[in-house]
Amino acid sequence: MSQARKLVIVESPTKARKIQSYLGDDYEVEASVGHIRDLPQPKDLPAEMKKGPYGRFSVDVDNGFDPYYVVHADKKKKVSELKKALKDADELFLATDEDREGEAIAWHLIQELKPKVPVKRMVFHEITRDAILRALENTRELDQDLVDAQETRRILDRLYGYEVSPVLWRKVRQGLSAGRVQSVATRLVVERERERMAFVSADYWDVAGTFAVSPDGGAAPGQPSFRARLSQLAGDKVASGRDFDDRGRLKVRTGVVQLSESTANAVVAGLQAADFSVRSLETKPYTRRPAAPFTTSTLQQEAGRKLRMSSRQAMRTAQALYENGYITYMRTDSPSLSAEATNAARRQAAELYGPEYVPGAPRLYASKSKGAQEAHEAIRPAGDSFRTPAQVAGELSGDQFRLYELIWKRTVASQMADAKGSTASVRLGAVVVGGAQDGNEAVFSASGTVISFRGFLAAYEEGADVDTEAPESATAAKETRLPTMSEGDALVGTDLTADGHSTSPPARYTEASLVKALEERGIGRPSTYAATISTIQDRGYVITRGQALVPTWLAFAVIRLLEEHFDRLVDYDFTATMEEDLDEIAAGSRERVAWLREFYFGEVPGNIGTSDELGVDSEGGGLRALVANLGEIDAAAINSVEIGEGIRVRVGRYGPYIEDVAAEVEEGKTPPRASVPDDIAPDELTVAKARELLAAGADDGRVLGMHPESGHPVVAKNGRYGPYVTEQLPEPDLDPDLSAAAKKRALAALPKPRTASLLKSQALDSVTLEQALQLMSLPRVVGVDPETGDEITAQNGRYGPYLKKGTDSRTLPSEEAMFTVTLDEALEIYKQPKRGRGRTATPPLRELGDDPNSGKPIHVKEGRFGAYVTDGETNRTLPRDVTAESITPERAIELLAEKRAQGPAKKRTTRSTSKAPAKKAPAKKPAAKKPSTSTK
């Protein structure tokens, strides 16, 4: 009989292996590999349940919002393994993360495993030996309030998405989605683009010069010169970019002068021989405090600014660092450090930089967000003493090393002394001589900062958001030094120049600045921002241009529909209020079923607030009533954006296009239209640009000659999908008395013109008749496979040139190969492993040595479904907790061995059931705070 042991369940296999090494043989550490259960899609419910109360959402909204959970299909084997391990255990420790999601995973494990042994909740914020042993000695009960908050969030998102998304499918496009946070994030990006589209640039001029203390005034040798700009002319402030509004007008009309080119040049000319002197000089002490240690949000922001990481990349890398014991838990709102961590940071700062760099008392940080939750520390290096980047350089590389170094610097700097120095501001002036500005006083201003003690800056300086279109306009201020001066000192001015400027529209969001905006508004949780930004990109609502987030025209249509018909659901304050309500549920001060009833049905019990707080009307209409009473929605209007002068953008089934509704057209004909290229951002589609596209799209094409077989003209044209050549067939002569249906059938029976897209190497204005005929001859028969007898053809498709043999397609290396590939070359291509549609061979991401089983080299490659390891025979996608950078040769060998042991995939069979599954009572939760939500 096997000896009973203690079973510890965590989420991640990597975490499980690390913790197992600390606990020894008395413990068995297993991984659930994330969530084991979730709400199924209604279409996946058992047939007999689809017409019941769970059939619409997998949630019974009429009976306490009871959710129907199922074990993920790919987790059934894992659940069986956990149940088997539990049979030999005398205690169960649930060691999932200490947040709402981790608490919910632990609760689902209890519900599914139904343990008959004592259950303890074990939590820790870092994976070190001391932390794990402390967690074993300080277990707690399951926090049912956290579970309720996570369940409420999951059900809320299901109701929101399943009620609102179908409206988008009907009125905008199939396959779209709406979400409580993703829709608001998309709205932020769209609103910023609207501001850019409405922006009117203003031109203004200024004057700058180089100044130095006059040698005649007794200036000390070696004094630096400095640049100063004209700030005042004849007593009026000289306008700079910040003095204009988004319409190109001065914000303040009196006391501010907008310099023209002629005025600026007149000032320069009149100051060539002027006598400059110091009008005033002000010196102030300069103090700068270090930034707080990282939270989830600030880590994503700073990783984006300094390391050019996306939010998803930063969180994935942080996850790997946490699970391998390098940093503390990376999902936290708290900037505070434990006493041990504070002492470690102070000790290390003193050792590396000197005791004078450490303040007399520890620095304490508190969250500024009223919605901050979870009792975690800030993100910091793990342990009671920190390893420096140099000490981990042999273990970490690439993104993991760079992110660890960033976290280490920020943590140590947070406990260092303030930077000290002084800031000097000088105003200098002279009288303009001659010209239109004769006799007017011109005042120039300059400032400089001198750091006398660097303090925390010796270790780290926080980055700043920059204008992604004009990064030079927001570069971090550098230390500048002004010469020693006194009021009345004479100065020499040289290199006086007049410079013209134009105001810039508001900068587009980057991932970093969008994360910051969401957090400042209290929308969503920082731990979900990476997934939210990925979702709005994957849905086609947002694309990236460099680091900037650019909304698509599809996003404009979606947001317009939501603003006009679901305005409260995309209201920033309303969304933040929902987040606060979830926090109250997590704190046990609000009841989840009553809150869901208020949100969905609009039923407002007297003790939980007013319906206005949740955006429902006073007559009791919640989300359900809102969707049911939408009325008529004009899809054409929703999918249109007016550009000006009768030109508008339409979001069509195949992409955005413009049409000129003001153009004169014959009755029954559509107005002129043209596709909008993907590389034109919404704010760049001006009326002039639209007319340019319309002119190109209205082109009837260039006649190349006559087709030798049919005698019809061959024309080169520009189309929605790019330039192409086509055979121009004569207009059909149809009986005018035919019905519409008969006419449609007659047109369908007519021969179709031969058409082909131009190759990438060909241009619309230079393609020849010979090339056009060659293109229209495709598909080209290459030959017949001698083994199978199948014909092989070379064709051009949506994803590029390819070979086709029966149903088997293979990519060709180039477009020209369609006309030159031989039968032998085609057969050789078919002998190679299939790489997938439109894919070409790419170099491996990493090489991990030889596999001891197959003897072949192991490579890490990027595939259609993410990174994977392969020895050329066996492929295994990397688990979610393993990255291409973090995987070791030993782990790769283990993954490939597991894949081989599984054998070929078995075909699934579907069993019919004639009886609805009985509703199971909820399992008794050990030491729960209150009765749990019923589940199936």
C-alpha cells in the first residue's frame, strides 16, 4: 500500500516543478494547467439542455444566475490525473494564485475533485524556498467573496457579449464581438482618431538664438553658451504650440501674439546689432523623488517605453520570470514592498552606490487607485536578498534578462535618496532696431537644471510617453547648465534665426499610454489589459503603426453603433462603476445575485443603490430590455463616416470604401466608389485624398490590345484588391421585359471574362499585352504525377502562387515560378513536408541540441498556433507557461517524449443521449465563508 502524501495543486507545470524541488518526497505537486472548467458555448450544451433555461447563455438568469460549468475537453485527462493523485493524499493544498482568478480556480478544483480529505488554501507571492515553507505554515480558508467576484465577472462578460455582439453581427459584420472592457478601450482609440481628424493645424513662428556672457563684462573663461527662445514681444506673450486649440485658434486672444514669418524675420533683422542684457534671473532648488516599485500597469507601461515590448509580451515574460523564481507575483495593484524587500533594496543600494545614496528612513508607497485590490506586494526581484542582473546573466537571456534588469533597477531605485540640484530661469532682452518692430522690446527665456547629487538616478530613471508621430517633440529633458550670470549682465547674441512651426494633432495611443488611460479611468483590471489590447487587435478594430495604435474604419462603425444604442455600456464612468461594484462583491459588502439582477433585469432592491448607477432606466429596464427595445437601426448610417463635400466612407463586407453621394449619376446607378487602401489611416483620408482615390477608381482602364482568341479588348485596371487585367466582354443583349429573377439567371449563364491580378513585380502603367495574356492563361498545367495520375497545375491565389494536385496545395517560391516550374521541380516540392497555406520556411528561433531518442537536432520554431519544438519528425506546441526564450533542452526533450507517447490522435465519436443530466448539488466547500453559487 502506497504511503499517503500531501497533494499540492498549482496552475503551472513550471511552478509545480520548482515547488516540488523545495518540498521533497512527502509532497506531490501537480498542475491544473490553468482553469479546468468554464461556461460552455450554448451550441455545445447537451441537446436536451439547449431549449431549457441554460440554452441561451449557459447561465440560468431566471434562477439566481446559476452557471452551468463543464470541464474543458482538453482538461478531462488532467482532472482524472488529479483525482487519482488525490486518492493517495491525506491533505490537499490548493496553491493557485492569490487573486480572484486564482481563488476561482481553487474553488472549481474543489467542486470537481470533491475531496474527502482536509483542504487548505496555500498562498505565496514568490517562488522561493523560504516563501513556500512560510506558506505551508500559514494556510487559510477559501475566500468565497473572491470567488463570487470572479463568477460575477465571468457571468457579466457572458451576458454583455452574448446580448450585444449579435447586434454587431446583424448591423456591421459577422464575427465581431463587444465586451465590457474591450469596447471601451476601442472607443478611447477611436475618439483620439476623431480628435486628429477634426484637428486644424496652426502655423506660427518663433525666434531663437545662442547667447553668452559678454567678455567685456568680466565673464569667467570657459563659460558655456546657451540657447534661448523669444518669449515676449512688445509686452505680449509670443504664442507657442500649447497656446492653440484643436481648431487652430489661439486659446487666449488678448496678451498673446502669433508671429508671422515676416514679423519673425523683422525681429531677427532688428536684433543683429542689439545690446542684450539679463533682465531677471531666478534660481530654485531641484528635488526629484524615485518612482514607486512596479505594479502590473506600470510594468506594462515601462516595458513598452523602454524595452519596446507589447503588453502581451511583457506579461508573458514576467510570468516566466515569476514561475522560475526570479520575481514576485506579477499581477498586483500594490506598489508597496515588504519589510524584507525594503531592507534588501536599501542594503543593495548602499553596497553598490554608497551609504549616502540611501535615505535615513525606508520609503513607503501606497496605491493611488481607489480600486486597488489584492494584498500582494509590488513586482520585485524574489527573495529576501536580491540577485543583481550580473548574477543572473548566465541563467537569463533576451527578453527575460532585460525585463528582470528593469524590475531590479526600479526596485532598488525606489529605496534610494532623492536627486538634488538647482533649476535656473533667465530672462534676457534687447530693443529691436529698425523695421516694422522698431523700438519694441524682445525678451528671450531659457532655463537649465544642474544635478548636484544624482541619488536614485544613478540606478534608474522612469520613461515618459512620447508622441509616436514626432518622438523628438517629447524626449526626456536632459541636464543643461547655464553660465554664471547676474541681473544686468551684458550678453552677446549670435545665430539668431526665425523658425516656422505647425501645431501637431493629439498623439495616438500606444499600448503603454492606453494602459495608463484605462487605469486612470478605473476601467478593467491591469492584469487583463494585455489580453484586452490583444483582443481589439485580433478583432480588426485596431492596427499598429510603429508603436501607435490606429483604429480601423470597422472600429468606427462598431463604436458608433454602441454609442448611439448602448451609450451607457461604453460610458467610461459607468464601466468604472461596474469595476467598483465587483470590488465590493470581492470585499463581501455587496451580494452578487442582486447585483446581476439589477444589471440584467433592472430590478433594484432598496438596499443596493439606484438603477441610475448601473445605467438602467427608472422603469426597470436592464440590459435585456435595452437589447429587446432597440428599435430600427439604420445599418447604412451606422457603417458610414462623413468626410466632407458629399464624400463618405462606408464599411462594407469586403472592407472600407469611399463613395461620392454628391456626384451626378444616372438613375438606378451607384455613385462613384473606390476602395480605401489599408495603409491610409482615418485621419489621413482628407477630401482631397478621397477625390484622388475616386479618380483612380473611376478609371476605365488602359487598353493593352485585343485577345488573339476572342478578339475582345484586354484592359489593365485598378480594383478593390489591386491592379489587374481583364478581358472586356460586350454588353449582353437581354430582353428588357425579363423579370428581375430571369435577368439574374440569364446573366449568370453568360461566360465570365478572363481576369488575373498583376504580379508584385508588374506595374499598371507598364504591363504589356503579352504579360496580360500570360497572366490570364493561368492556371497552367505543369504535368501529371506518374505515381497517382493526378494533374498538377500552377495557380495564383489569395495567398500567393501555389501548386495544386487534387486537394493537395503547395506554395511556390515566387510568382514567376508559376510560368517556369517544371514537372520534376513540382514533384520535388511535393516530396517536402507541407508547411501550411501561404507559409514559407523560416529559420528556427533556437537550437537545443540533439534529441536522445531520435538522434536528430531539436529546434524551436514559430508555427501557425505559436512556438513549438520539433526534431523534424515530432512536433509539440509549447505550453502556455513556456516561452521560446525560456525553454531548456531538458524540457524540450520531455515535451517531445510526451508527444510520442500519446501516439496518433484518436478520432472523436459523438454519443447521443436521451436523458438530460441530473442537476448536481454543489459540493461542500471546506471552511467556506458562506454558501457557494450552485453549479452543475
